[in-house]
Amino acid sequence: MRTSRTTDTLSAPSLVRRRSLRAVSLLLTGGLALTGCADVASTSGAASPSAVSGTSSSTAADPKPGAGTTSSTTTEETISSTSAAAEAFLGTLSDEQRETVLYDYDDATKTTSWSNFPVTFVQRAGLNLADLTDEQKTAALAVLQALLSDEAYNTVSGIMGGDEYLQQSSSSTEQSLGQYYIAFFGDPSDTSAFEVQFGGHHLGINATLDGATDSITFAPTHLGVQPAAYTDAGGNEVRPFDGIYTDAFAFFDSLTEGQQATITSGDVSMCAPGDTCDFDAGAGLTGADLTNAQKQLLLDLIVNWSGMADEQTTADSRAKIEATLDDTVIAWSGETTYDMSTGDGISFSISGPDVYVAFQAQQGSAGADVEGVSTSGWGHVHTIYRDPTNDYANSVTQQAASGMGGGTGPGGGPPGGGTPPNGGPPSN
């Protein structure tokens, strides 16, 4: 019998790139807890990933045995390798652990167990990596390695490494740093649909893989970062969002003065976990106003979220979004130059028939302060990716269960209040 739970929902909030990709290792040591953006306590620890991002300033670490990167280039290969890795992971678990990590495909928990709040606010589904043996942790992370492209895996490990850095270096008293959970909705298979859900505070991956339709979707997914840049235990500089920032400013810098005036006068929105989403595009610069070259730069930016797997999946998602790009609206606020030494960062939203991306700088560090390191604004970002036509792989049951939201307080914040800045998620 599968595990079935309900939890309260709390709101908040190219993979073919021009840079070379690097391998990354996750050094699985115990006793680390995940940084949260709220001062809440937990006694749980977790796996500690010492991560190196795939930026030009990083140096790749030597991978541990079994910690390779994906060689998949097609959707079929990714589904096959991910389902095999999932089965291998399940094979390391006890019967009780299997009951905890496996859910029915349409279990409503799928919609309530991902968030951009700390795990002490929103209970994640499945197994906490802190409770696993080193062998089980390695097998769990092998699922991510099979699912994600090298670059996406580097981004994810950089996000997780940021938690370790804050736990060791910041003034935060948050005790949930390092808590990451893994769950499967549906039986891992290369012939039918199942979902891999993985995340903690600044990470919420919902990847639906369907061997029957040869498709992978990451909608909805949350990627966040705090801090923007840090030095890991090996002395490497890590910038988990450098690729996203680089793509965002490549697009912005391609715009004319008139286009920049239009995009910065638009309405930046946020459709975060738990929010009721009508995907109203609002005012801003439309895709129809862009040149072909500018459209390609915008698509380069979008696939940081929609194309986190192999080349074929990326190309397919890109083509789908491109088909309705003329009806997509982009709004931008904040800085107009990629210089993290000045200003308070950027926020933007991209809203169209087949894509929704929200990127919002959080104007607060929630006590996770490190001298000389940006942990607010530029250095504290929440992002959400959704597909208005295919959230939760277009599961009617999940759409009904979520209502595209629910269980939140005013302004999409936690029950009892906590209105987010700029209409986005709270500064957590």
C-alpha cells in the first residue's frame, strides 16, 4: 500500500549553452542542516553536498565513485536511465522506507509537498536524505544525475552547496539547513508516467517522465539561490545562478532603448507554490515586439527551467514555447546591468500560453548574513517555472487537488499573514 498524506500548502515562490560543461561531485558527509529563510528550528541533519557550479570561475571537483554525469541526449534515454536509477535506489531501501518514498501517481500530496519555504514550514514528501545511509544517499543522488543535464545538475548542486556554506559561515540560527527529500509518484518505469520530486528550501524539482508519450516536463519547479556567490570547501568560487543571470542580461542588453522602457514599465508577477494562478500576463514587452535574434535569446533564458534534462527534451520544450512566443509578455524591474556589487538585484516574469517563469530577488537575508557576501537582493532569489497548459503533466486529478493554489494567507503568504514584497514570495 502506498503512502498517502496531506499537508498544508504554503505559498511563497539553454541547456545547450555556449560554455563548456563540467563534472561535479557531491561529497556525502552527515550532520548538515538546510538553510531556511525563516528562524525556525529542527533537530534533523542531512547530507552535505560540497558542490561546484558550472560557471567559468569554477574548478570541477574529482567525482566520487559512482557519481558520474548523464550521457543521455534523447528523452527516451533519460527516461530509461532515470527509471533504472530509481529502481536501483529503491533496491537499497527497507520495506518501510519504500512505503515512505512511493506514492500513487495522482496522490494529492504531489501538489502540497513542494515549496519555497523551509521544510520546517512545509513538510516535503518522501525520504529525508539525512535519514539515509551513505549508500542510499549516493543512490538517491544518482537519480538526479540520470535525470538532469550536466549543467542543470551543477546548478542544483550549487544551490545545495549554498546551504552548506550558510550553515557554516552565516549568522543564521536556522537549524533545517541541508534537509532534502526525494519521493516518487507512480512506479518508476520507462513505459508509463511517474514523477521524481526532489527538494528542500531553495529547490523544488517536479519532473514528470512519461515513457508512453516520450516526454519529460519540469512544470512546476522552484529554483532558488542564497547566496549568489560563495567559496566552497575546496576553495572554488561557486555561482549557482551565473548562467541564468548571464542569459537574462544577454536578452536585456539586446533590447533597444524603447524596448527596455517598455519591459521595465510592465507588471512583474509571481505564481508561487500555493498561489491561485490565472497566469494573467499583464503589461510589458510582448514576444511579437522582438526580432528573431531577440526571441532566441529569450528562449535561451527560458530553457534554464523548461529544459533541464537532455538535448531532445530541451529542443522539444523550446519549440513548444517558441510557437506561442508572440503572445508571451515579459516584464522586468530592478537593475539593468549584471553587477552584483551595486543595487538590489532584478525581478522579471515571462508569461505566455505555454510558459510561465518568475524570477524575484528577495529583499532580505532572513538573518543569514555573511560579511562581504551577498545574501539579499542579488544573492537571494526565488524562481518559479510553470506550464499553464501542462502543470503536473496535465493531470486532471492534480489540477483539481491543487486548484492551482490554496491554503495560503493574504498576498500568497503563509497563513496568518506575511505579505510578500512586490507581490512575490516572502523574503525567506
